[in-house]
Amino acid sequence: MTEDRLRVLSVVVEDGPGTLSKVSGLIRRRGFHVRAISVGPSREAGQVRMTLTVDAGHAEVDQVRKQLERLVEVVEVEDLTGHDVHSRELVVATVAAADLSDLIERGAKVLHSGKKGTTVEFAGDGTEVGEFVDELRRHGVQDVVRSGPVVMRRSA
Amino acid sequence: MTGADMILEALEREGVEFIFGYPGGANLPIYQHMPGHPTLKHILVRHEQGAAHMADGYARACGKPGVVFATSGPGALNLVTGLATAYMDSVPMIAITGQVASTMVGRDAFQETDVIGATSSVTKHSYLVTSINQLPRVIHEAFHIATTGRPGPVLIDICKDVQQADAPHVLPERLEIPGYKLNGHVDLDQAKAAAVALAGAERPVVLAGHGVLLSHAEGELRELAEKAAVPVGTTLLGIGAFPVNHPLSLHMTGFMGTGWNLKAVQNADVLMMVGMRVDDRVTARLADFAPKVKTFIHVDIDGSEMGKNVRPHIELVADAKKAISAMIPHLPEPEKSRGTWLAQIDAWREEHPLRYTHSNGQLQPQDVLIDMYKRCRNEAIVVADVGQNQIWAALWWNYDRPGLFLNSGGSGTMGFALPAAIGAKFARPELAVWCVAGEGGFVMTAQELSVAVEHQLDVKIVILNNFSLGMVRQFQDDFYGGVRSESDLKHMPDFVKLADAYGLPGIRVDKFEEIGPAMDAAERTKGPFLIDFRIDPEANVYPIVPLGKSLNDFWEAPEV
């Protein structure tokens, strides 16, 4: 996989029990691969926004958008690849170390502190979250979960 | 009103005449209420795959969506091949399947299958209906989606309790499908650019696909070709989009296309591709496809086809008829050297004619087709199966308009011909319908002979029997080291006795001289008729491009 095969897409879909499987089925059968996904409500009732990072595989890269647009459940696809965007990911982790000052300095927020460790959360762009996760390792990370990015065009 | 009645009423409202179907546990409520809807004629098939191909043949022959009923589980799964066939060739179809009760879904109930999951890759859209209130809207939407834009099959999976529920019948309001956008308008700048590029080219070629037939653009295509003096070839599925006898015709393109077509494509400087997917059977080795082209023009209603295989310089995402109509007024006078190009093509036509062996004393399939064509001209529908029979029927016939040659082009589904021919006969009872199949494909759906006999359909069945899977055998001989592995059909039924068992007349033909009398008998007979033509088992399809090679490398039939 190379970076230029990746497409970042903001996809508005109809909220229905079959939608996710229709989207993921299409991605599989066209030879694409989902690298990251995040799903949440959109501003419209009955519609959901998916933020997808998709590897186009051996296909022409614009096929990812075009094939998604063919699905009746897909209301709108915006290709955000290469655009000026806010891209944010969330990481939640439990670490053993007591001294968390350098994590706090990076912007981490403590969610819970207990005998067996401290749970923190941190949000940032992909690079920042990556660096934060590297930093966690030095603090004896016990558990870590990380979201896919949510991406939005920067307003003027 | 019951859900079952709502379904049937909706079909009546959509103008459905025939339903090809098979009852079973999960769709029995619909069948219970069918007698109350006598305008819907139900054709009871012998296997659900037959139903899907009949609906497909019906739709291809008359343009209206074909309608299929099947029960849950195995019934619905038996439709999958037929749905895939229709999906690959953009044929409008509505499949209504029964599903287990909504409260039972997901519990592995008797005859439960995730039909939406099993069919979503071979349908344009699908619905699972779990509440009676969804019914009128869903059916109306399904017909709209199946028949508009790039057509295709739409499946509606309806839980049994929904069919039995009772609710006031609320007619659907206007359609609102936010995710379904039709490409309506033609980009005029692109249309002008296409017109100028095409007419101004030194060596232009137009290739026409199934989209031209689907949008009824054959008249516009002919006007464009004549005005711009551009030769036109068709894909296998585009046969009928341009008359084969026309002086500008290049006949069929692709890896089994005519020599003069492939020469023209490979030497063209501007290539316009209309209503086609530009798939691997058209391009052969993609890197060497139309290597001299400076400007590719692609017209297709489906934007995802742009650049999927060949990146166009000018794209028109629109209905073929509208796009070509928009081009015509902007066509300049053809480029001065056009006469030279057309003369070159004529020379290639002379140099690379279609030919076949007819000197070894054996019955040749081309002889059969040539005799058929002399009788039928363009007053009959030919439905071909898949394999050598399909290509022979495509090449050895001068189709002059749409709807006369039906075949499974994209999916290549063996067993398509007989049920599709039956469906076509229901759609166009005034036309003779000929089913052309190899013996291998024929036995895959032969049980549908019962339907032809039951309804005394005038379907003439031509089996080109070469005692083998001919195309497989030819590929093995030429491209797989000459190893004839499992391509001999050592034991097959006696087709004349098989016809007799099903209740239709049949005869066997071994010699050239017997072709005419056998055809006479078929034409004289009312109702179905079967002819088992024992053809030369070594007969091959030519021209052919060796697998993995470029269109330049086509092989021709040995000199006679």
C-alpha cells in the first residue's frame, strides 16, 4: 500500500440496518480495503455520516467515490483527499505509570484514576495521535483503543 | 388489505403482465391471493433459475421489466445466477422473494437465508420488507430504480408475516430517494468537443454497446455515423445497434470480433465508445488496446464507467440517445482524408473475411446458421446460449436492429438460452423465436421444456451438438497446452427422445442436406420444436485473440 492509493471520503448514507453491509460489501468486491472508518449521526434525521479511509487497491483511485455513489443507500460522497481539512482521531488508554505529566502536557485528559492504572484520552490528527501512542508505550500501556479519523473541510 | 394483495395490486399498477415464479413456504400467502388478480399471468417454471432467465429474456425482448417470484432459502438462492446475468447486462428485473416471518429472521428458521446478503453484489438495489407499511413505497421505488438510469435487477425480500398482515392501503406519494440521482443533462461543451473530435479525425471509429439498445439510440447512432462518415462496430451485447449490412459497419468487436473491426480499432486515432463498459473481452490486453488513439470519447449513463478500464479524454455521462442527439448538430464536415480511411477498412474487410471450413464432409455450425438466416432474415429473435454457439450466432447473422439477438454477454451464463427464449416469446408472440445452444448449456436448464410445451410456445430449439464443451475444448487445444481435460461430454441424452419425453417433436440432423428439410419441419410445426444438429466436433470459433494477447494478434480460420 502506498499513500497515493488512499482516499479519504466523507459519506452520507441512509440510516438502515443493511447500509453498513452494503457499503462494506461494495468495498470488498471492488478490491478496495478500508483502512479506517468512523460512523456517527449526521445533521439530517435518518442519515448517517461515515468517514472512510479507503485503499483503492489496483483500481483507478476515483473508482472508490464513483462506485460508492452507485449505491442507492449513499446520499452523498465528498472526496477530501488532499484537501485542507481538520482530521481528528481519538485515543483512550490505560497506563500503569503514576507520573503522567508529559502526557498531560501533550493535552491528554484524565478520565479515571485507580489502583491499577490511570485512563486518559487524547484527540489530535493522525500524526499527533501516533506520537501520543508511542509516548504511551514508555508509560507501560495496559490497554489502548483508537478511533478512525473524523474529517471535515476547513472553513475559510 | 393484506400485504399479499398490496404486492399484487402494485404489480398491476406497474403494468406487469407476466410473473415467472415458483411457490414455496415463505411466499404462499402471495399465491393464495393470486386468483383475485387475474390480469397477472403467472408462468410456473420448473426451477427458479429458469424463472430469472425467462424474466430476463422477456425484458430484453420488449424493454419492460421482467418479474420473478421465489420462496425463501433455496428458492431465492436459485435466482442468484439469473440475477447476476441480468445485473452484468443491465437488464431491468424485479425479483420478489418470500422471507421467513420478521420475528424469525436471524434464528436460522426453516428455509431461512440472508437473501439480501447473498444477492447484494448481483442486484442494483434490494429491500428487506419487515413491515406492511413499507410495501407500497418499496415496490414503487423498486420499479423506478430497476427501469431508470442504467437498468438492473432489484430484489424485494418480503417477510411472510408482512404478506399476511392487514393494513389500510395507502398509495405511495411521489418518490423520494435521496441517494438515487439520474444523470439527466448532457454537457453541451463535451458534446461539441466530441462531435468536432470525431468528424475531424483522420481515422475515427465508433463502438456501440448495450447502452445504445437500452436507450433506443440506434436511429441517432446511424445519423451520426452517416453524417460524420464514421465506421461503427458493436460489442457482443451491442449487436443490433447498427445494421451489419451497412457500408459503415465493422460488425462485432472484441477478442472474437471480425478482423476488419479489430484492424480498424487498432489503427483508429479517435475512438468513441457508446453505452459500453470497455471490458476485457472488448479490449483484450488492455495496455495494447487501440494504441494509436489520441482521443478516447466515452459516452455512458453510469459515471463509474469513465476511466474504470480506459481513461477517456472526452466524457459524456448521459443517456446515449441524448448524448448522440446533442452531438449531431455540431458535427463539422468529415475530414478530407476520410475516403482513404474507409477504403482502407474496405480493404481489410476483403483481406480478413469471416470464413469457415466446409470441406471435411462434416456438418458445420455456420451452415446451420446461414440456412436459418436465409429463412428468418430480421423477422426472428435469436437467443443464444454461451460458448461457441453464442459467437457463431453473433457473427453469422446480419442483424439489422435491436432486440433480435439476445445472449448473456457479461456473465456468460450457460443455460440462459432456453428459458430466455421462452421469456422472449411471451414478450413478442408475433415474432419467431429461435433458441441456439450447445448441448452442454442446453441440459443445464432443459427442464424448462415443460414450460414451452405447457404453453405451446412457438420456440424453435437448435442444439449445435459437438459432443463436448466446445469453447473449453478449443481453449484447451490452443491456450492450455492441448490438454483436453474434462471437456468431452461422453454421455448425453438422446435429445430427440428427450424432446419426446417432454412432449415436443424433435429430429436429428447429421448431414448438410438435411438442414433444409429439418428447418422446414420446424417452421411448419406450431409450438416448440427441437433439432439436434450433430456438428463437426472440431469446429472452432474464429477470429480469436489468444488469451493475454493484444487485439493485433487475432487468429483467423485456416484458409479454405
